[in-house]
Amino acid sequence: MTRSGAAMRTTPASRGILGVGLGLAAALAFGAGGTIVKPLFSEGWTPGAAVFARLVIAALVLAVPALLAVRGDLRPLWRARWVVLAYAALAVAGVQLAFYASLQRIPVSIALLIEYLAPVALLLLAWVRTRRMPHRLVLIGAAVALAGLVLVIGPTGGAALDPIGVALAAVAMIGVAVYYVIGAKMPDGIPPITLAWAGFVIGAIVLGLAGAVGVLPMHASFGEADFLGTRAPWWVPLVVVGVISTAFAYVAGITAITLLGTRVASFLGLSEVVFAGIVGWIVLGEAIGPVALLGAALILGGIVLVRLEPEGPVTSPLAEPLPVTEPVAIVADPG
């Protein structure tokens, strides 16, 4: 059994509740980030510049607690450098780069739908790798959650999709999958907060280099922007997103993965699209239609079904031999 699978089956109820709470908090923080940053785009900010800024802010905010968590010893990060680099390049910078690049070629709804197929991809990967079919509750939950995701995002069909755009969205999906896989198998000696911080530092460097060479367009303005129904300086929404929707969200998300395992945490992450719709409705007045509400209910129902996966049969340990307290008769060999 994998470490993540063992975590799901042996996690006490209190750890499970804490994991679900942190997972939902992370999803809410991630989902709110887009709504808070969106007004900056109308003021002249490019997505690349906004993402770069949020990563820099998150790296600065977590620097001291991340270093204190390892007592200033960065050797564990160096020993796990390939895992840390994969996390930073794929789960942090890669997701952002690939997703925003895909938006230039395919509709945002299609890009989101492909990106959030990560839990289903992880489920199928585990099925292929272990050659053991998941429990029917998990399969039903995955199907229900996927149907809900389609209803919430509401992809539009008709036009032929750009294959490069689809491929870029698939890269973003892989980055999300890496986020869950590495979160479930934390490198030894690296706390979640330190891994997140290292990911932000390296991710910011990657995005900065991409902007410097012209791969990622970067432009920013330094006036005021809409923020929660009022006007505020440009740095206010960026600080909120950097602290809450990036620093807190990643740390809470990684911790939830370690408590719940990859499968449950990844499906719980689908609630991000639900929270994004709710926050957009409250802050930006973007109405939620009845179809999207039905989709949200299906996503939550699918998560519950995945979480209710029963434990497999437990093999009882062999009984210890009883001590011999009576004399043993020795019978002569008849041969």
C-alpha cells in the first residue's frame, strides 16, 4: 500500500476532520485569489506580472517561518533538490505558465476543465500502477464530481479546439497532479511550510526569467484598483493574494494532503471552483445560475462519496504461540 493510501486508512477521525478543514480552507483561498486579482487586469496588469508578484510576496512572507521550521538548515532541501525543483517548476510556476498560455488558444472554461481533471488522472494512474480497480464508491464519486465540474464551468462546444492549447492545459493538469503527489510524499526533514517557500522562491525565479526573455508577457501599472467594492492602491490586492491565496493556501493544502492522502485531497480540491463562483458572486456580483448550483452540489456529493470509501479487508495478525506450561511427552520413533 502506498503511503498516501495508508494515510487515508489509518488517519484518526480528528486528523481527518482537520485535513478536510484545511483542504476546504485552501480551496477557498485559492478560489478567492482570481476574484481579488481580476480587477488588476483591467488596470493594465498582465497575468504573468500578477502571478510573479504574488509568488514574490508569498516567498517573503514565509521566509522567516520556513527557515525557523528547519532551524536554518537548508541541507534537507539540497538532498531533495530534484523533488523540490519538480515541485517548484511544475506545481508552482509550471501550472501558472501553462494555464495562462493555454488561455490564448482555447476558451477559459475548457482550460479549467482540463486542469481540474487532475484528480481523475491520479485515480486512473493508481489503477494502472497497482492493477487494482478502485472501490465502486470512488468510481461513482469521481463520475459525479466530474459531471458537476462540467456543469459549474460550463464549457462551450462547437468550434474545433487548438491542439497546442489543449496540450498546454494538460501540462497545467500535470502540475496540479504533481502538487498532490509530492504533498502526499513529503521529502524527509522538509516541513510543508518550507517546501512551499522553496517552491515560491524557485517559481518566482522561473517566472522572472520567462518574463525577462519575453516568453511570458509582463506589464504592471501602479495606480489604484477595485478591491472588495472600493478603490485601493495596487499593492493591496496583491498583498492579500500573496499572503492568503498563495502562502496560506499552499501550506494549508500541503498539510491537508499529508493528513488525507492524495485521492481525497485532490477531489476535495475541486471545491475550489465552487468557492471561486461564490466569492465572485459576493464580490463582483457575478450571478450563479441554477445549473452551476446543481454542479456545485454534484461536486460536493462526489467528494463525499470518495471520502466514504470503505476500508479494505484487514488481515489479522498470526496469533502468538501460547507458552508451554505442561511437560511434553517424548514419543519414540516407531521406525
